[in-house]
Amino acid sequence: MNLASIFPHPIIQGPTAGGNNTPAQVAAVSNAGGLGSLACSLLSPETIRTQTAQIRALTDKPFCLNFFVLETPTPDPAEVARAVEWLKPAWSSLGWTELPTPAKWCEDFSAQFEALIEMRPAVASFTFGILSVEQIKRLHEAGIAVIGTITHADEALAWQSRGADAVIASGTESGGHRGTFIGAQEDAKLTTFELLPTIVAAVNIPVIAAGGIMDGADIKRALDGGAQAVQMGTAFLVCDESSINPVYKQRLLTAGDHPTRLTRTFSGRYARGLENRFMREMAEVEKQIPAYPIQNALTGAIRAEAGKRGETELMSLWCGTGVARARPMPAAKLVETLLAEIAAA
């Protein structure tokens, strides 16, 4: 597959879950000739249908819907109780006498998948796991190109063998969650430009580079290294159409040399964001907390309340290592700026 046959410019706006990327942002990027991506992982099937319709009202260009490949867990109540106790410093600091019980641990991926087939976007991308051959076949029959997220060559080969059209090679610089599904997440240590050549050499499907890519010079370097396109999440997080909490956006725009790091504390799965008090206070139990999506659901109320209060020290401030180079502007203007920088580079 030639990605340029779907979207002319080699720029994919990275999906940022939690309602942070809007239909307006997705459409703006696609209208500018990139590929806009809607993060559907935390959305109900009905919301996926609604937001897809909103995108289609704003663009007739191709766009991507992105999902976490997940099984709904049935955790041991004792494990949940331990996690709630570990979280007590955070929830009690909000003045709560107990932690609200999540309504559910996660969305039903099988129901989301059926909504995806129904919506028929040009592209669907996946992370946290891998689809079956049958699922990929169904997507292809619906005219949907399939992209898997990977962090090392074995994962890229697994997606290729099942029929994926492309892979996103996600380096350690990437903000938010990465896609490791074979082996331990901690073992996927390659940076974007260490990972890219190993994946380009391993597979014969298109490779998309992700992680720490913030400007046209970075994109040119990735394309010269064999990538067919790049995926940029942090760069688009601060765009005008992004709906992240204003205090979160302000932290990103004033990040300077404030450290980012990988943490399991918020979600139970390693993700990169700006270091804050929550990460530090939970560091001692980081390896023991429940896996995603249980921890993610348990901390959801804490993060939501912190957002309402503007308390960034209890929020997950997901971003990549290049956050200090993020530039606030409309999404279409960012695509235009990046293309000019690629040409100059």
C-alpha cells in the first residue's frame, strides 16, 4: 500500500485519547492533506458514530479511527481494594471520604469494532494488542486500511503476517501510551530513530515513524530513514482545535526543560507525560498496581476532579519528549508550517 494514495502529505495527527482530539481537529488535518485521527478507545459505540458523523460534516477527505485492542477484565475485588488504598493520598487530598467506584472498567472492544465496520473510515489504527486475521479481513472487506502500532520488530512482523497495511513504529520519546504487546513494555527501549531502521529492514509494508517528531526537519529525517509518513501527537495537542483542559495545555506550552517520564501510576500501563506529584507519590507501588484498564478506571474520577479544579499535580499530563518545541496554532496552519519546513530541510 502507498500511503500517499490515501492522504497526500506524510503527516498523521496522532490520536490522543480522553476527548483531547476533536472532530474539528481531525477534519482540519485531513482537509489540509494530512490524515486526521480520532481516538475512539475511550468512546462508546454511539459516541463513535456521532463524532464520525461530525467529522464527515466537516470534510470529505480520508481520516482514521484509532482503538485500543482490549479484553474487558474481571478483577479480583481484593486487588481493587488494595489499589483504592494505595490511591488514598490522592483522593483524600481532594476532600473525599472514599474513591468513587467506576461505572465500568473500559468500553467493550467488540462493540466498538462493530461500530468501526459500520462507520467505514478510510483507515483504522490499533494499539495495546493485535487483531486476528479474521478481524483484519473484515476491515479490508469494508474498505478500511489497517495500521498496527509496534515498538519492536517482532510486533511489526506479527502485524504484517496477519495482513496489516502498515505499522506505526513508536519510539520511547512518544507521549502517552505506546503499543507494546509482545514481551515486557520496559524492554521496548529503542528511540524513534533507533527503531525506524530496524522496522524498515524487517517488513515490506509501509512504516510510519512516531515519537519526538515536532517539526519539518524531524519529518524529513524520518522520511530519509525509510518512513512513508510520521505520526505526531504532542505537536497537535496544543493546536487551537484540541480540547484538552486549558491548564493542561498551559503546562505543555510552558514545559521548558521540565522532565517527562514513563509511568504506570495513572493507568496501569506505561505512558509518558510531564512528571508531577501524583507520579512521585505513587512511585513506590508503581510495579504492583493493577494493569490497564483497571488502574485507569480507578484514577479516572481523581483526574476528572483535578481537571475541574485546575490541579495539574493530580492530572495525567501526557506528552512526548519534544513537548518544549510544541507550537500553538490552528491545526491546518501547523500542517502548512510543517510542509514548508520539510521543503526547507
